Amino acid sequence: MQTLQSIELRDGQVWIIDQTLLPGTLEHIRIDSVNQMFEAIQSLRVRGAPAIGVAAAFGVWIGVRDAAGQSGADLWPHLEQVSERLISARPTAVNLAWAINSLRQDLALHLDDSASDFKGRALSLALDLMRNDVQTCIRIGEHGAALLHDGMTVLTHCNAGGMATVALGTALAPIYVATQRGQHIEVFADETRPLMQGSRLTAYELSRAGIPVTIICDSAAPAVMQSGRIEAVFVGADRVAANGDVANKIGTYGLALAARAHNIPFYVAAPISTIDFNTASGSDIVIEERSEAEVLQPFGQQTAPEGVRAYNPAFDVTPAHLVTALITEQGILRGIDAQSMASLRSKRMPVADH
Amino acid sequence: MQTLQSIELRDGQVWIIDQTLLPGTLEHIRIDSVNQMFEAIQSLRVRGAPAIGVAAAFGVWIGVRDAAGQSGADLWPHLEQVSERLISARPTAVNLAWAINSLRQDLALHLDDSASDFKGRALSLALDLMRNDVQTCIRIGEHGAALLHDGMTVLTHCNAGGMATVALGTALAPIYVATQRGQHIEVFADETRPLMQGSRLTAYELSRAGIPVTIICDSAAPAVMQSGRIEAVFVGADRVAANGDVANKIGTYGLALAARAHNIPFYVAAPISTIDFNTASGSDIVIEERSEAEVLQPFGQQTAPEGVRAYNPAFDVTPAHLVTALITEQGILRGIDAQSMASLRSKRMPVADH
């Protein structure tokens, strides 16, 4: 089974897969500046909550690397500025801020280090985040695989696969693990308008891995559920509130309603770093609104009449009561509410100690 | 308020608006042969259950007009052949068969007429169907307008407007009537993948009529409902079963589930000719599956990886219990089930007597 790594360090340079070019072209691009990383995140060249967390951490390192100064303290104002800029690239995924703040917290204790040591430490922390993400996804996959059985057909939305993390993914990780164990799992993938991450990315990585995948229009999912062909829904998350409400790609909420209507389990897979314990409930989550052009001019072609407006929220909020279980690197959590979620609070994977 | 007529007879020739070119180009095309009408229906140049019924009736007339013979009896085998061909153009909308069978039933009593009279009668019947459709939509609009109030915001899916009928529409007719009465109604229009009838046609005709319309991705509708901005959903129907189950554009079922979850009334507007009393329930309705290319290559651009399959049902079935009311030319029917539906059976508008 062949999986891809969305972010890599090669010979001291950061490379990402430019996901906007998939599935037509698999191209790695080198990121040399903070501006370039900011643009890559905002334009969804790198996307998916866990992946943009890691990408942003490398972005902070690049910013620090290229700054002048004798000590950590000299570099600090620059680090702060770069951090704020990268956090602002996309407002909904909490991993972005979480990853950057992990770096900041650690580096704040090393202001007396030489500039060279400080820069080396920033790189080392970013690499740790990347390695941790890979490990986290493997654990999510192993826990989640217990929810699958041979011959099962599942539905997924957007891309919560290897392309949304460093590798393997969150919602797709259980499918990869079950497949590696010899089970036959089939997937229906919502195409995921407006940016088609389902057909462009999920179908791409699943078919590369030899997993049978059928693409449907987002609006067809309830009918496919009604037909009895779907045994479970697996999605990722961009932010999970303290009470278990889930912000994820627009369309997730409708899927959760349809799954409930058909008694189909609805699973959300996400690393604990995606949980924002400072956000009480879904109604407190800032939902990114993206450009109208994504809706009105799909693939550069004007499909709507000139002058008509569009509303393009990138995410929606699924209330916790519609989530059958949350799959994290720590296991499977059922009965999701503020109390059960609190049990995960102490289990965030710390940035490794140096 | 400016509305369009999707099908017209001008100087003895049938013209339709080629809806595949909208909203970029408003072009009327002349239909000169049965093959051309078949292609126009199958390719959705003319679409919408009521409109394709009327279009098919004109198609039967064109077929009869161009056939050789001395009498109605001579033309009959040709009429039968043409009818079967046109009915096969699209399987789900019952109006197609209903309109053609209306013509057949009447013409079967006129086999002794001269060929010229028989042809004239076929044209006259098609024209009656067209005029009846216009009147039916006006009545649907007047009945449905009672469900609207000034300042209301509604959601619609696909195009059940003037472009789906001869003029005015079904689901949009109440909105047009309320607007004509001076009420301010705003509309959220689902773009309606894969063929974008919502952004291409609904937004086009509403904005032409000066009605504020906002386009959203289909998958955003549940989130917009959750936000509290939608006070009612209005959709059309391609076939309504005897028990009130509704086949309509793919995505309708998910909307109905989301509307129910938010206690938003879900209205289906359709002429009584859309009710198929020979189909007991939704599970007996044949759902047209259209080409995978509509999903995999939107607007001619390959978005999915080569070799990956798509499943592309054109319609889904909303169970009657999710329908708040059915709006027909006879009024508003609530409490929809086989019994209440039966009350509409005697009320089909007959093809006018000659």
C-alpha cells in the first residue's frame, strides 16, 4: 500500500505537495519563506487541520532561520510577528495556533541561547511535531480499525487522509490500517464542493492505495445511506469544542443528520490537538468564509449569472449528540459531552522534551 | 417582473430555450425533428418535469406532422413509435409519459380523421398542454403564496422555476406571485451539483425578476438552516407516488431531513400531473442514473483521478412524512399519505375537449 507524505524536510529544505494540482499532477514545491508558507496555507496547497499545524511550525522555523540576531532574545520579536501572521492564514483549524504556540512556549524558555542554537531548536521542534503527527495518525488508525470489519462500506467527506496530515490521515487512517490487515473496505467519497477535496484528494490517495472508491456528489450521500449501502461514516475535524461539537468541512453536519436518520454510526477522527478546550461549544467557533468565486466560478468557469452573490462558509458545526464516537490517538470515546471530553484534556501529546 | 417562456410555438415552429447555455447565453433553438427533441430532453436543453411533458407533446406532434399517410389510422403506428421513443428519453419524470398518453388517448378516438385534421388535432392538444401548464403554475403560485409573508427567506434546490415549466414554475411560482404582490422574499439557491441548475437557472431567473438570491453549495444548506436564516424550503417534484413520496433532484431528501431537524416547513410544489397514482410508493420509482462524467469532469475539467468510478443518481426519494405540504393547482394538501393523496386523483386537469 502506497501512501504519500504531504510535508517533508529534505536536505534542510521544507517541501510540500501542492495539493491544488492534484489529482492531475503530483508536484512537490519548496517553501523558502514565511510569505510562501502563508500563501500555501491560505490557498490550500497544504491543507487539513493536522497538516497545516505542522506546516505552520516549519513556517515559524523558516522565519526564525532567516532573521538576524545574536541570541534567542534578538530573534524573539521576529518569531512573534511570524507566528501571528501564520496563525491568521486560516481561522477555523485550531491545530495551526496549537502547533505554533507549542513552539513559542518552548522557545520562550531559550531566549538566552545563541541564535544558532535557538534556530536549531525551532527546527527540532517542528520536526518533532511532524514525527508526532505521523505517530498520532497511526494510533488513530489502529484504534479506529476496531470499528471496521471485512467487507464493510463506509462514507467519507472532504479529505481527512494522508493529504490532510503529514501521512496516513485521520478519518482514512482506520481504513488504511484495516486494509493493511487484509480486510476489504470500500469507500464512497463525497466530492466536496466547492474545492473538490473528495474527488481530487481522497479518491486519489485511496485509489493509489488500491482501496475501491466511488465518488458521489455531496447531495447524493443521504440517498446512498437510504439505499442501505453505507455502514459507517468517517470524517475528520478542523476543531472540536470542549463539549464535543465538531467543526469540519461544510457538509459534515448534513451527513451527520442523515446518518442519524438511518442509524448509521457517525465517527469523527482527530488528534487531541484538534480539541480546543478554550472553546466551550460549536457556537463559539469562528467559521472561515471563503471567496464567492469558489462557488460562482468552479474551475475558472462562470456558472452563475453575473452579479449574483454566493455565501461560502468553509466549515459547519455538527453538535456532539450526533457524533457516535470520537477517535483520537488515545482511543475511542463514546457518549460525547463536556464531561467525557474533559478526560482527554490531560492527554495532549506534549512537544517532546529536549 | 420579467419571466421567460421555456417552450414556444412561433409561426408554426417549436422553439425552446437551450438551458445548457444559461446563464451565459440566452438562446432559443428551433426543434425540427423527433430526434432533435429526444436529444434536447436527454441532454437537458429542456428540463423540469412539467416542461419536458409539454416538450414531448410537441415532439409527438412533430413526428406526426412529418409522417406520410391519408388518415389518422395511417399515422398511428408512427405516432406510437415516436411516443415510445420520447418517453424513453428520461425515466423518472412521470409528466413525460402523462403528456404523451394524454395525446394518444385523445388521438386514438380520431383515427378516421384525415391526416391533415389528425395532425392539426395533435398540434392543438400540445398547445392545450402548454396553455394548461401556464395556468397550472399560476394557480400553484397563488395557492403557495399563502405560505409566504413579507420579509421571508426561503431555500430552494435545483430549478423548479419558469425554466422547469413553460413559465413561472412550481416551487418558484409562489415566490413570483408574492413578489408581484409587493412582498420582499429572499432566496437561498442550492447550486445543485452536478449540473448546477440552481446557480445556472434558478439564480438566473430570480435575479432577472429582481428577487434577491444567494447561491450556496448544496452541502451548505443544513448549516444555513442551523443559522436560523431559512423560514421555509420550496422544491418541485419529478414524480410523486400515490402515497406522497416525492422523487426530485438528487439532494432533496437531505434537505428534507435537515428541514425536519430544524422544524422548517418543507413544501413540495407540483402539478397534479406529476402524481403517479400507478406508483404505490417511492421505492417503486425508477431513478435515472446519469453519466459518471457529469460528476468526474465538471465543466469538461477532470477533477477526479483517472479510472475512479462515480455513482450519479439524478434523483432521490423523500418520504411523504417529511413533506409538510404538497402545493398543487388545486390547493395546499397537508398530512400527506395515500388516503389524502387519493383526494387529488379525480382532480387532474383533463386535456381540454375539442
